[in-house]
Amino acid sequence: MEAKEINPNIDRNEKVISIRGLKKAFDDFEVLKGVDLDLFKGENLVVLGRSGTGKSVLIKIISGLLQADEGSVNVLGREVGALKPRELDALRLKIGFSFQNSALYDSMTVRENLEFPLIRHAKHMTEAEREDTIQYVLEAVGLLQAINQMPSELSGGQRKRIGIARTLILKPDIMLYDEPTAGLDPITCIEINSLINEVQEKFNTSSIIITHDLTCARAVGDRIVMLLDGQFQREGTFDEVFESNDERVQSFYNYNFID
Amino acid sequence: MDLDKNKPGTASSRRRYVTTRRLDRIFVELANVYRFNARFFKEVWLPPYEFKEIIRQCYEIGVRSLPLISLTGFIIGIVFTNQSRPSLADFGATSLLPALISVAIIRAIGPLVTALIAAGRVGSAIGAELGSMRVTEQIDAMEVSATNPFKFLVVSRVLATTLMIPALTMFTTLVSLLGGYLNVHQNELTSLSVFFYQVFDAITFLDIIASSVKSVIFGYTIGMVGCYKGYNSSKGTEGVGKAANSSVVTAMFLIFIEELLIMQVINTIRAF
Ligand SMILES: Nc1ncnc2c1ncn2[C@@H]1O[C@H](COP(=O)(O)OP(=O)(O)OP(=O)(O)O)[C@@H](O)[C@H]1O
Ligand SMILES: [Mg+2]
């Protein structure tokens, strides 16, 4: 697949996320050992890394699901660790979090899943406006026909797309995608990749995309960083990152493209 | 500051135990249980109120339990009456059967049986549901969408069990008494009005209050235990099974302990 053309609308002067010296350990196991990261406005940033390197932990800290041990995590000008619950909720409304396994509410239909955030956070909307919004995001992810289905009746790729629709519905400024293409067939992967790019254009979001799928990384990333041993070791465009002679970087590349 | 953090072998030095490892864990668990309960009492008063979810849970817990509870209550009424008859017959006192049934069922059997059945049916369902929501990150998803999952999931369910278990208890008690009546009617030819006159003659107002308070506590226990176990379930499908299972076991255990304690309290009050 062709590498992505870098989005011309990126504003390199405005950081929506800025992380410095972030450390996180679970009991005795250090996962993140001093992570520095900037996300610019309008940018798609891909975070690459092997399984278990702490990619999910990183975005869970950004959204306040986990607490950092050390370091500063600044999102849209606010220090995530220092926010009061109410302030954190206000910030979370500006962040869309697409979970690794979609995390759809499985006791609710697709419509109810999408309504759930709307009912609580867009109280000014009438029922008709809500319905319009739901139809709009479902169309954006190409799954309007699934509106009355239960999550258990959908395929993995469809669930991913509904999950993305549910995070889009409140028009977030920042999207966090946790492994959007993991476990999907190549064609569905391509669909999801173009969906991510469409979201960037249509909704003018800044995104962090976590993945270990290099095809996806190349297709959606304006910039790529690589998480190795709890720190970001490589940074740049796709080609810049993989120019390295670092054995770990090369084995990552070979594993993905030689089969 | 811990200077040699990156050296291997320093792991254990960073983790200190106040007492032993196991004892520490018990204290931590107790503190968590306390905090979970405290959070319930704090959040139950604060808006937004999830009325729709509370009503849905009440239906789920109350109405859906009715068939099982009715059948069990009815059978227990018949069996208990039938098995008690011989001991009274020895003294030629079968006419006291309605009074005996009344005291036993209203004071003890009704609330206890309802609570135990609900612990099995409702407690395990809550534990499993919240457990699987935890494991599949649905609870995290609620949290990042700025919805308070504790309020939506825990407060609604605990409220529902606290309200519905007393209602179910009343129902079970009534159905059990009917079962008892049927058996007495067959054997001693007692009429319905005489039966219920004796039933209500045998108990006091205190008995009814005590049973109601008891079933409120049982209801709270069932909801709370199920929610605590499910909400804090460990990751993996194994965690879901464990949450469901220990919801039932823990709730039943606590219900018996509470029954014992409340009995003591009531006896003390009665003595005055
Ligand atoms: N809540 C937690 N409690 C304890 N350990 C955790 C927790 N969350 C993550 N970990 C540990 O942190 C490490 C990194 O986990 P993480 O989920 O971030 O990996 P990942 O990079 O997302 O991997 P994958 O690609 O498989 O999703 C893992 O070793 C995991 O065991
Ligand atoms: Mg992950």
C-alpha cells in the first residue's frame, strides 16, 4: 500500500498533547520508562511497538483511565493527572477513545450504543436531532444498515467501525485508536485505514493510532514513533523510522513484510 | 528516592508489607470494600439519576424472579407444615399449627429463603454481567465517555435489589402461608379465615418491622456483593466466572451472618 501523503493542515505550532518524562510501573514491572511525545493539531501520529510494550497503557494514561507514576501529561492545555473528576469528564468529552476490542455495550443495540453518550452529554438535542446525528455517524462508518442490530450479531470489523462511530458522535478534537486493524482481514484493514483518514479530514481531528501493523502505519501516519523498551526510540516518517540499522527495528519490519 | 531502580533484584525492596503479604491483602481488600460502600452512599444522592436503568433493573430483578420464588415459597410452605405436624400431634396440639407456621415463616423462613434464592439468581447474574463488562473494557468505555459507570451500573443495581428483595420477601411469605394453609386445610379442615386469624394473632408488629428491615439489608447485601465482585473482577474470562461464583458464595455467607446478628438484636429489643 502507498504511503500516506502528509496532511497539509497540520499546525506544527499547536500541540494538542504534550507528554514529558512519563513513567508507569505495575508493581515491580516498569512498562513506560520516561516517554516524551507531542501530538500536533490535525496530525495522525502512529505509535508502533510490539505486544506488551505499553501502548495501551500510554493512551489509557492520556484519557485518565490510569494514573502516571511520574512525568507530565498535558492534553489540550490541561494536566490530566491534576484534574478534578468533573474537569476530567469535561476533557474526556473532547477525546474519542476507540478500544482495542471495540468495547461496545453488549446489552444494547447499535442505536442505543450511539445514543448513550448523546443522551448524557448533548441534552439540548431533540429526539429528531439525535436520530439525525446517529444516522450521520453510521453513514460515515458505512454501517447504517446495522442500526437495530445487537453487537453480538456484528463481525469484528463491523464492531470496530461501530466503536469508532460511538467515539465520533460527540465530535472529539482528539481520537485515540487502540489497534484499529488488529485481527481483521487485509481488505477490512484497508477500509478501516481509509476511515481513519476520512475522520481526520471530515472531523478535523488529531489522532494517535496505536498499531503493530505496518501497512496500517504507512497508510494513516503523518508521523511515526516507535516504542521500544519503554521509550520512544525512533521518530519520523515511515521511511525515516525504518532506515535504522537497529536490529529491533529491522526485525519488526521483516516480521511484517516477509512471509 | 530509590536510586537503583533499574538494577535487577531490587524489585522486592520496592514493595514493602506492613504486616505479612497475605494479611496486608486482607486489609487492602477491607479498605476497598469500605470505600465501595461509602461511594454508593455518596453517589446515590447526587444527580444525574439513572431512573430508566433503575426501573429496568427492578423489572429484571423483581418481576423476573417471581416464578421461581413463588414456586419455591409455596412448596416450602407445604413441606414445612407437613413436617411440623407430627411433633405437635404428639402433644395433641395440631391446632397450634397456624401459629407455628406464622412465626416460622414470617420471622425467619420467608426473608431467608427469598434472600438465598435471590443471591443465587440475581447475585450471580450481576456478578457475571459487571465482570464481563469489566473484562471487555465496557466499564472503561463508559468512563472515557464521561459517564459515571459506578452510578449507571452499581447504584442502579444496588438500589434495585434493596427495593425489590423486600417486595419479593412479602410475596414469598404470602405464598408460603398459602401453601401452609392448603396443607392445614386438607388435614385439619381449618377454614381460610380462621387460619389467617391465627396467623396474625401469633405475630406482633415488631415481627413485621424486623422482617422488613432484615430483607432490606439482605437486598442491599446481594446487590452490593454482586456489584463489588463484578466491578472489581480480574481480567480474563476466568475472572468473570470467579466474580459470578464468589458473588453467590459471599452473599449467602453474609446473609447467614446478618440473620444471626439481627436475631440477637431483635431478641434484645423483645426483652424490653
Ligand atoms: N491494569 C494493569 N495491571 C497490571 N499490569 C498491567 C495493566 N495494564 C497493563 N499491564 C501490563 O503492562 C504491559 C503493557 O500492557 P499494554 O496493554 O499497554 O500492552 P500493549 O503494548 O498494548 O500490547 P498489545 O499490542 O498486546 O495490546 C503488559 O505487560 C501488561 O501486563
Ligand atoms: Mg494494547
